[in-house]
Amino acid sequence: MTEKLVIIGNGMAPGRMLEHLLEKAPGRYQVTIFNAEPRVNYDRIMLSPVLSGEKDYEEIIIHGDGWYIKHEITLYKGHKIVVIDRQAKTVTSDHGVSEPYDKLVIATGSVPFIIPVPGNNLPGVLTYRDLDDVRAMMLAAQSRAKAVVIGGGLLGLEAAAGLNAQGMDVTVLHVMPTLMERQLDPAAGYLLQRAVEERGIKVITKANTQAITGNGKVEQIELADGTIIPATLVVMAVGIRPNAALAKEAGIAVNRGIVVDAGMRSNDPDIFALGECAEVNGMVYGLVAPLYEMARVAASQLAGDEAAAFVHSDTPTKLKVTGIELFSLGDFAEGEDRQEIVLRDAAAGVYKRLVLRDDRIIGTVLYGETGDGAWFNDLKKKQTDISEMRDTLIFGQSYQGGAPLDPMAAVAALPDDAEICGCNGVCKGKITGAITAKGLTSLDDVRAHTKASASCGSCTGLVEKLMVLTIGDKYNPATVQPMCGCTTLGHDEVRRLIKAKGLKTIPAVMQELEWITSCGCAKCRPALNYYLVCDWPDDYADDYQSRFVNERVHANIQKDGTYSVVPRMWGGVTNAAELRAIADVVDKFEIPMVKVTGGQRIDMLGIRKEDLPAVWADLGQAGFVSGHAYAKGLRTVKTCVGSDWCRFGTQDSTGLGIRIEKFMWGSWTPAKVKMAVSGCPRNCAEATCKDVGVICVDSGYEIHFAGAAGLDIKGTEVLGLVKTEDEALEHIVALTQMYREQGRYLERIYKWAKRIGIPEIKRQIMDDADKRKAYYERFVFSQKFAQVDPWSERVSGKDKHEFRPMASVGFAEAAE
Amino acid sequence: MNWIAIGSITDIPRRGARCVDTPEGKIAIFRTADDQVYAIDDHCPHRGGPLSQGIVHGAAVTCPLHNWVISLETGKALGADEGVVRTIPVKVDGERLFLALEALASRAA
């Protein structure tokens, strides 16, 4: 007969326990879960990437609704158990649901510690514990500018980085002298603080919070030394304590947490506890690896294996903040019986420290470069005598015995029992074994079968290398479409990492992001060049050899290898002198074709490459500059004649078009940008199928965007209505800058907008004045470096080699 | 073998190309990121695109017209495409570059 198993709590530990139990004793129990959170089991460790916007909630779900149905598990979402009746062996939820049990598992987790200061209950004070907290923070980030995070530990720093990524002005208050002092020594703590501050997050250490004050909501924080910090959002991340209240009321033995034996059994033999609420051998745990170990033990016990026992082991700590590499393990306090080996490389921002006792590693701190973490962890776990390799130990595994190994060889050299996934305690042999035995070809498969890299994800790179080593080309790396064959990373990841790691040259990107090819390909190089031009307008030197020929020679290549030239006609307006100059150029260079373009200007086709500088020189004499008809950049701003001439015109559409074009010409964008301004809703400039369009109306300017009239046909979306020309310009510029910063190379505005979501774009550009202003200013800054006429530069001699043959070889020479 | 001097390696940008005009058409001279020099006809086997105008990556160039990728070493189209363009022997002596004369003469004759 099946027994009834009731689980209180639906976090990661009981979720993992159920997986084990379903494997070990399928059908033995009829399972009912009560979850106080109104949702399924998700990966709590990944909340930080959700907060920073790098992942969605859907991506971090461990067990979807289907899983519970498939295993015939009853899940009560949003039901908090209020009573455990040990005599009757029932539990009752706050919604009045009662359920009898044969075996009960308490997995109530922990509650965030709230520091006991006045004002700690004001609206605007949050903790960082579950998805609701994250959603509340993301909401707060939308409208509120200043956030204070109390606590400079793992959780606090991840919260700070996430809020910073959401655009908030963030200050971290930490009561100790250095950050993460429980995991890091002061030197590494200092490096970490510097890296955090470089992201624009303020850090105040030795900060003793005295009060949170405000009128009906948070307004400021007061420190013991009298400092006052304005804040509209306060996040408390100072620690957690086991949530054992329910067990205590039921008369179960509780110390710091629910006291259990090594078999996870409380003093009531039918009641187990596991997870953060459990206390075993006097210890409580918060990192996932020991919690999963508890899950394994509890499942074994429930399946009838009474010998299963929990054993303590040290767990490495990693910080999940993009761009900060940090690894800490074991004991690193100083002591008489200990020696240390330290490596500092200030220029590279690397700090490594090994603490040794009796020629064995007992503690490791790695900052800036953590690739050898797995190896040091292995040496520590096995208590390997390192005296033989002591001199080179700190340089890592690659320096032991001969030439440095490349990262792939380093992974290949790891022993089979080396731990790859710290969260789930998965060793190399288990992963490679599963890949071979089960024929796994994707990362998701490996995660499903071994759990490796299925929790915090920081070992994903190692797991991928193992897959390549084991199955070679059959490894199918990505659900994300990689940029090209030179990398496994997608455009968004590359863009994020360029910013996060401060990469400012194409070789730096390829080195740091481990490009497979030595110098990229025709797909990734132009994309990287654009991302670097966009992200570092003042620092980055444009790499012409990474530009498509049109952008390198500032004309459009034609099918016969000749070029076409389109000078700018601001807003489509020209005059007799300009037309005469064009006519003269056409005659002089015997240009075979002259064509009026769809963007209201004139195209001269069939020009030999060698003639381009001379053509530009003559056009330049007449005042023409490049029309960038070849560019992934601003092309035309098409206009109608507007209120100056048209009897229906409501505003000066021609003037606004010219103003926009003069303001924005020269800017590079992910793909071409075509604009138009129509003077009335009759829309003669066809603004409603452009990347950005304006429809003038009596009350102002209706701004449109995300139209298309090429491979796809799509009417524009309305961004919003503004009253003045100045506002129209500011909104359009800000929108373009947002697209410049987020678009994937060759992705037109309408595709980008579909990906990001129209409401989100409206929110940032129409509703958030600060954000709009910031986008606007970044565009203006980048224009300082972009608004140089490329034609006149080349007339003056720039890139001469482009337009001349290297040599001419005649028959005479050839016959010699 | 006779060689014709065509200039210096420094005349060509790294990961770039220059052309040499000859009686039977242009020859594209490529310089890779690691200073290898190659010469091939400036004429893509696909639709005749000027290969000298393409993006140079590794020892290959991508044609600017339709993105065929041509090996600079063999002149063969890489990937799924099929086609081959003539390669011309080129010699680097210090910084000076020489094209193989006979290859040219034989074509000119």
C-alpha cells in the first residue's frame, strides 16, 4: 500500500529530494506538497541573473507544472501550513486544507534577517529571498532612482549589481571593514570593492545603520556616524536564519534550526527536515551543495536505506556577478601552523592565495582568474601532498610538468573524480560517462541527466569543454544562436561581456571570449567593430579591415565592381548650384547612370573605384558631404514640404527633417536607419513604414518607429505624442541610442523592437525622463567622434592605398 | 623562375589586399594578420566579384558581392560552394614582394 508523504515547502532541496525518491522508490509514496509561494519549484540561485535582466523567470524553473502532473504529485501553491498535529498526523494550511501523513518532510527554508532599527517596516524596505522580492525590486527600479543595499556579502552584492544593471543609483552598506569577509581575505575583499565601485556602485564599509526614516515611505538611511544617505529603496541582505517556527510550535526539537540526525530525521521519527531550516551536527547551511546532499540523504532514508548519512564538506563560493571572477574555498585564516602562497598581478587585477598546512591545501582564494579553482578544490579534497610542485603550484595546473596547457587540455588533464559542478557535486567521470552511455549531445541533456551546471551555471564552460572532448563535433552547443562559427556566444552575450569586461579592441574580445578562430570571419568582425564603436566612442579606434567594403570605401559596390555615390541632400532639399555640380561631375567622369533614390536624393552609378576621391573632391567643392547610403547608420530623413508650402501642413516638417538629419548624420547603428517626417496625417513622406517616422499634427509631433518596407512590410508603432520640435528631437535621438546599445548587428529597428517589446521601449523613452536624457546624452557624446565627413577625409589623403593599384605590370615586363 | 617586383609588404594593410593591374586583369595581393602574403585573380569564381575588396580572415577572404569564402592558399571556395580561382606564386624577400613572372607570361602569351 502506498504511504502518504507530505512536504512542507517547495524549494530546491525538497525538489531535489523528490527527484531522488522517484528514482529510488517509485510508487512507494503518494506525495502532497504545500508551497507558501504561489508557484512551482524554481532555481533560487538564479534570482540574481533575473534581477540583472540576464534571465527570465521561465528560464529558471526546475519543475514545471507538467512535472507534478506526470508524477501524480499534488501541489498546493500559495498554501502556508499553519498547524502540524503530530498526534493525528495531519497538517493544515491557511486556506483550511488538511492532509494526513505517514511521513512528513519539513523544508520551510529560511527567513531573511531584518536588522532591528527604527523604520525597518517602512514601504520601500525589501529583502532578497524569492521571486516576489525580485519582482518588487525590478518594479522599484523602474521609478525610483536611489537604492541602498544593506549587507556586503554574496547576496547583497548580487542584489546591488542587479539593481545597478536595472539603472538604479546603488549604495552598498557593509558593517565590516571589507566586503564578503567570511569568504574573502582583506586583499581580495579590497579588489572586489574596487571592481564593484568601477561599475558605479558606491560602497561604504564599517557602516552601522541606525535608522531608516521617511514620511510614509523610505526616504533616507541614517548611519551611526551621522551620515545620511537618501534612498527610495532599501534592500536588506544581511543574512538568513532558519525558518523553524512551525516545527517549534509542533513541539519538535529546535535549536538554531530544526535539529536532525545525520539521516535528516527529527526527534519525531516520522518527521524529517532538510534544507536551510535544518540543523545537523550543530551546523546550518545556506549554499546549495550541502542542501542537495541533505536531499540525497533524506530520499535514501525515505526509500528505506537507513545507513544514508549526511557528511559535512566545504563548498566553494562563487559570486554570480557578470565580469567579476571570484572563488573561495575552505579555511584561509592566518595561523602559526600555516603557510601561504600569494600571487598578485595588479595590472591584470588578479589575486590568488593558497593556505597550506603540512604541505596540503586547506584554503583557496582566487580573484580575477578562477580557472584553476576546480583543480585546487580537488587537491584540497584529496589532501594531496603538494611539496613537489610547491614552486609552481600557484600558477595552476597548466604549469605543472612542462608547457602551459590550453584551457581545453587543462580540462582534459583533470582526473575523472575531479569535481566539475560544485553545486551538485558532479565529478568529471560522471559527466563524460553519461555523455557516452546515453549519447547526450546538448548541454540541456547533460544537465537533465547529471545535474552538472544545472544550478548556478558557473561551471557551464567546463561542462561544455567536457562535451567537446567527449563527442567532438557532435556537441550541439547552443539554444542561443551563436554570432557565427567563431564563437558559441550569441550577440547579446557578446555585447554584455564587452561592457562588463571592458573589452576595447577586437583582439581583446576574441582573446577574452575565447574565439575559436585566430582572427574571426566576415560575420563576426563587422559586428564586433560596430559594438566597440558604439560602446567606446572615445576610446575605440575603428578597424577598417573589419568593415564591409562599402563602409571602408564610403560608396556602394555594384555587381560589376564599380561603385555608386550618393551625396547628402538634407531633408531631400536641393538647389540649382548643387544640381549643376552633380551634372558637371557626371559629365567629367562619364558616369553612366544617374538615378533619383527612394530617399529623396541622387545616386550616381558606375564610378570606378580609382575615381572616387576625385568625384568626392568635386562634390565637396559644391558643399556636398557623404550621404552614407552605404552605411549601417543614418541614411535619409525624407520629408514633405510641410507648413511652408502645403495648404494642409501643420508643422515645418521639412525643417524638422533637416534638423534631425544634421543632428544625427554620421552615427553608426546596428543596421541601416531610414527616417521620414510628414507635415500632416496625409503622410506624403510615408513616415509610417520607416525605422523612425514623425507625423506632424496640430497639437505637436506624433513619433512613430519600427516600420518596415523591405523584406517585410510593417506599419510603424506609435511611440508617443510630444508638443515641441525640441522634444521630438530628444525622443528620436534617445530611441535611436537605445537601439544602438541593444540591437544585434544587422537587426533592423522593427526586429529589435519585437524582441525587446514595444511597451518596454515606450516606458524607457516616453515615461522615464532620466533614462531618456541619459540615452540622449550618450548619443550626443558619441557624435563628437562620429560626425566627420569621410569623403573630405579621403580627398585629403586618408586611406590612399584603398583607391590606387599597388602596381601595374605591362606586357613588356611580363615578357622580359 | 623570374619574379616581378610589385612593391613592399607594408603597402598592404594587415588583413587587407591591394591590386596589381596586369594586361589580363587584376591580381589581388593579400596580407594576412600574421603577414602571410598571397596572390590570386581578383575575380570570384561565382559572379566575378572583386575579391580584393572582401574581408580577410585567417587565410581566406569573403567576397563582397555574395559572401563566398575563398581560400587564399588554394584558391578554392570553402564550405558548401564549389569553384576555384587561379593562385599566383608570390615571394617575400624582406619587405619586398615579387610575383611569379612565368605564370603571368604564360597567360599573356
